[in-house]
Amino acid sequence: DWVNLSYNSPEKVIKLDDKKNHIIIVAGNFGTNLFGKNGWYPHTIKIESRDNRFKYTIVVTSYYSTGSGEMKFNSASMGFKDTIFEDVDTRVKATIDSLSQYVIEGIKSKDDSW
């Protein structure tokens, strides 16, 4: 399961695992070392699958560090937005790549019947 491979404590981040409707919701954190200090982007990922297809929704709305506290992305006072958005974009793209690769590898292993 991709969540088990991608998160240190999958039992803590899985908020919904609806096997009947093929929906899983994960609430976790993307770690970052932006501005030379440890920080996090709290995020939610919803993954739905049906008919050998899947779709995902990733929501990230803030940056948090112990020095700065929480900074909402829609806050007028949030500085360095471009830098933060580039950093979070990199982490979201890496997550999408990881999830897509996991699905592709799973399909390949099932199709390897010849």
C-alpha cells in the first residue's frame, strides 16, 4: 500500500479508508528545511479509484515552523510567497510522481502473465 510506504506512521495519517467505495484520505505533513529551519506543510490527500483508474486531490493551505508558527497561504502578511509556493510545488509533484509510479508498477506486475 502506497501510504504505508510513504509515511512513517500510516496508522496516524489515514483518516478514512473506505474499501467499499475505494476512497482513502490521508492527513500528513510534507517536511521542509526552507529558510534554514525545520518546517512542515500540513496537507490532505484524497485518493479515489474505480475501473482500473485513480484520481487524487491534494490540498495544502499553510506553512508551519516552530519559529514562525502557522502561516496561511491566503494571509496578506505572509512573506516569501513565491519561494514557499515553489517549495510546496516541488513536494506535491514528488508525491504525485511517487503515487503514479506505485500504481504503474502495480499494473505492470499484474500484467506480467506471459
